[in-house]
Amino acid sequence: MKTIINTTNAPAPIGPYSQAVAAGNLVFLSGQIALNPATGELITGDIKTETRQVMDNIKAILKEAGLDFNNVVKTSIFLMDMQNFAQVNEIYGTYFTDNFPARETVQVAGLPKGVNVEITVTAVKS
């Protein structure tokens, strides 16, 4: 059995998918990009600002599921340019305190709406 998780505090899906799906004790979040949930506008400028918006969107979805970053067990980071890795990692790291999740980071040929970073997470309910 699965439960669909949606919140107005994160961007509405831009396609046929849900913000997150809970299945058993796992919660799978769809990839998040730097869309402002209040305005629907893309946050651009610098990679740190973009990453912060992505992580805040993830935080809002986790909260709607009754979770936080301590519940995250796996993340995937997709970058348009691996040269941005250090800056993305700097912001990403501020959302976790210890018991860090498993992670992969890959450079890709393209991302939705031409963004520079997309992040997805899997969390577990304690």
C-alpha cells in the first residue's frame, strides 16, 4: 500500500508524479529543483542560493510526511557542472548533523527547466 504526500509548502509537481510517496516505512521524494513554492518562480543566481531552495523544498516535504533530515537514508544529487560540487556540498551539509545518509553525485547532460542542481532523497520512518 502506498500513500501520496503533497504539501503547498513545496513546489507543485510539473508532471505526472507526486512530491513524495510513502510505502511501508520508506518515503521516496521526487527530485526537487529550485522552484519557489509560493510563486512558482525558478530561483536562479548562484548555485548556493539554488541549492538552499532545493533543500528547503525537501525539508517541507519531509515535514509533511512527519519526518526531518535525520530520517534521510539516501540522497542523489544531479549537477549540470561538477565544478559546482564544493558549493552544493557546503549548503547540503548544513541540513545534516550526523549519521549522514548514503549519497551519490553525478553530472548530467540536462535537468528540468535548465536548472543547475536537482536532489532527491529516500527517508525511513523510525
